Amino acid sequence: MDCRFIEPKYTSSIMKNIKIEIKWGVLFILIGLIWMVFEKTMGWHDVHIDQHATYSMFFAPIAIAIYVFGLIDKKRNFYHGRMSYMQGFVAGLIITLIVVILTPLSQYITSTFITPEFFNNVIAYSVSSGAMEQVAAEEYFNLKNYIIQGTVFAAVMGLITSAVVAAFLKSKS
């Protein structure tokens, strides 16, 4: 009796079918890491931490653009220029799944290598500005909480972005 769960030929077929989504999901994470370096360079993680929440929102159009380019790539190079809403939506969800899977690693890299002092800085700022008490700030601003928040945010925003972008990129019937 053959006990293999998925035969290799099916695995390679699945990987071929989602190669474009994997590429754009990984690209999303890499661009996000580059953005973190940019934020750090701009001082939004230390001297200008008071501006962090506002200026980090400028990543949103970049994130949406990555989904747009990813779905255009899928439409052109996999569906040969004709893509239904559902095909686009599913492709977007697969990109989202890749991003969700890689988000904890991305957050770890950001917090450990790119900006290891961020949590201490944002805790100090939150307390000194009167926004939070010390204990509450420490409970909120830490790697574990940011991994959870980032993963949930990636899932929710990826779902919404996929739905909207697929609607704009579907082929006319």
C-alpha cells in the first residue's frame, strides 16, 4: 500500500500553478523589509518616533501596488490575458497566504536586526507622552504581540486587497 500523501508529480504541478503568487508574496515581504530600513533611516524608530504611526501609513499604496502587479502578472502570464474575478481573487489569497506565513520571520528580522531598539523607544515614547502606562506599553509593544498583530493584519488586508484588486483586473465578458 502506498502511504505517500501527495505524489511528487502533483506537488510540482501545484508549485508550477502558484509560482507567480509565491514570487509576489516573497517580494512583498522583501519590500516590507526594505521599507523598515527606510523607516529606521528616516528616524521614525527613534528620534522621530512621534511620527512613526503617521508616516508608516505611506507603505499602504506600495502594498496595494504589489498586489496589483502580482495579479497583472498572473493574468498575463498564467491566464493568457483572460482572468475571471474568482481566479484573480484566489491568486490574491494565495499571495496573502505566502505573506501571512512569512510575516513572523519578517517581524523577527525587523525587530532583531534592522531596528532592535524600536520596542524600547516606542515604550518610552508612549509612557512619556502619557498615551500609556509602563506596564500596558510593555504588554503591547513586544515581538510576540507584533508578530500576532502583523499576521492578523496581513490576513485581513490581504483578503480585502485581493477582493478589490481582482474586481478591477477581471476580464470583461
